[in-house]
Amino acid sequence: MLLFLCAFAASAILTLLVVRSNRTHARFSADPDQGGPQKFHARSVPRVGGIGIVGGLLFTATLLWWMRGGEPAHYAVWLLLCGLPAFAAGLAEDVTKRVSATWRLLATAAAALLGVLLLGGTITRTDLWGLDWIASFALGAAFLAIFTVTGIANAINIIDGFNGLASMCVMMMLLAITYVANQVGDSTIALLALAGAGAVLGFFVWNFPAGLIFLGDGGAYFLGFYLSELSILLLHRNPEVSPLFPLLMAIYPVFETLFSMYRRRVVRGRGVGIPDGVHLHSLIYRRLLRWAVGSRDAAALTRRNSMTAPYLWLLCMLAVAPSVLFWDNSRVLGIFILLFGLSYTLLYGMIVRFKAPRWLVLRR
């Protein structure tokens, strides 16, 4: 708990400093474009929230090294070093607005490769037909790890659009990893996951509900790397944990990404990387909350923005909760994965056709 509090305090203080010094760096760090399909804020806000999170984890790693050393400190330092390419590429986009998605994904893949080489973070089992054969080869296990880390990082970036949405979902997932790691006696992974949750909470208190700072690509890609790398290490070090545990735990952003790719390419005939405004969280904002706060002034838009995230927190929790309850049972986890996919598709279809249940629509 001490590491959680230290990570929280360091992250919260650093994030506050970024917020308070906004006038100094706004021309670089703020997001002046408020007219894109995925822009839902009412004013220019710094989008470099990843600085506080990484700073909080760096402080925690230093504290670990000073207090106890050993394996936890070793893993904490190497995790941060491995994640630097993903964070740096995302932060460069946040500041310059000129780093393409391809380069950000390549940087994240490089971070995952470092995780394979320096931490042994490979996927050697999946409990999925066909993939276990690939995972049986060293190169296949490394490829699956790199693909997974890159995909999760991109998925976290996709759901990062509303105050508190991505950060709270990641926090829930990190706490799920903490619980399972404690169940199997892996104190190293438990400590690192708990420290990550503390660092994210330090950012969250300034992001939700007021939206004083955004996670940004640097924060989203780094958190995606950190979350997926800890999941891979948990599986690699503890064979009793089902490989479907992290898949169900993170199924909301993963399925959102896969569904968006299908929708863009198959349904609309567009490129999978072209942004649009019809993600599930965008539809909830526009169609379930449009009557709750109808004004276009800044305060009303900020309130409407923040009222969107709890809908998705609940959706995320519906996956995280069973993943924690059945972390060692692949068959049950697989059933819940299928149920989530079916539920998501039905919910999306109802909302996009303006047929959402009346109890979901928030009115004044």
C-alpha cells in the first residue's frame, strides 16, 4: 500500500504542476483542434498526462531500489526503460502533432521487443486453437508478445476520448492483475501493478470530472504497454493463471478495436486507420446524453463529457469482474469472452439505430 500511495502522490503532484504551468507550454502541449470526429472538449487542454504517470512510476522505481532492491526493483526499472520508445513516440505526437500512427505503433512494437529481450516477456501458451502451436516456437512466442503489446496499446489509445474513461479502465485492470498476482504469490508483479494503479489514480483526479488534463498518446501508449507487459509476465511466471484471464480482463478495449476495424473496412469500405466519430463511447455521448445537457457552453460540454465515462466503466467492469473470479478457468473465461462480444454488438446495434432502452437515456 505504501508504494500505491507514493506512486499516487508523485503522479498527482507532477500532473498538477503540468496543469498549473499550462500557460507556459500550451503552444506545444495543448490540443487546439476541437473540431475532429473524436474531439469532445470545450477548450484547449494539455494532452501530456503521461508525464505525471511515468514520473510517478519512476519515483516508485527509485523508492523500490532504495528500500529493498532485488527482483521488484529490477523489474520496475527495466519495465520503464522498455516502455520508453512507446512513451516517447506518443509524447512526440502530443507535442508536435506530426508523428503518424504507423510510427507510434512501430515504437510500441520496439518497446515490446525490448520486453522480450530484457524481461523474457513472451507468450508461450494461449489456450486458443492454432495459436498454441505458434507459441510453441521461440520466434512465435516472441511475435505473439509483440503483437499483443502493440495491439493493447493501440486499443487503450482508441478508448481514450472522454474524461476518466481510459484511465479508470486501466486502473481496474491493473488492480485485477494485483489481485491475481497475490493469489498465486507473485509479489513482484503485484507490487508493480499496484504502483501502476496508484500512478494512474494520480492522473485521474485531475482528469475527471473537470478535464484539466488529458492522457494523450504518450500516456495511452505507455499504459497499454505497461498493462500488457505485466499481463504477459504474470502468465510467463505463473502457469496456473489462465492465458484467457488477461484477454477477458482487457476485452472491452480489445473488442472495441476489432469491431471498429470491421466497421470501417467491411461496413463502410474505409481504411481501418481513418478516425471516425461512431465508436461506442461517441454514440453514448451523442445519443444517450444529448437530452441531459443540451447547452453548448464550456461547463455543459465538460459535464456531458464526464457523464459518458461511467457507462463504459460499467461495461469494462462486466468483463474485469468475471476475469478476477475465474482467473484459472479457461473454459469459463472463454464463455464470458463470447458473452461480452455478443452483448457489445447488441448494445451497439440498439444505440446506432436509436433503439436504446429508455432507462439508458439520461434526461434532464
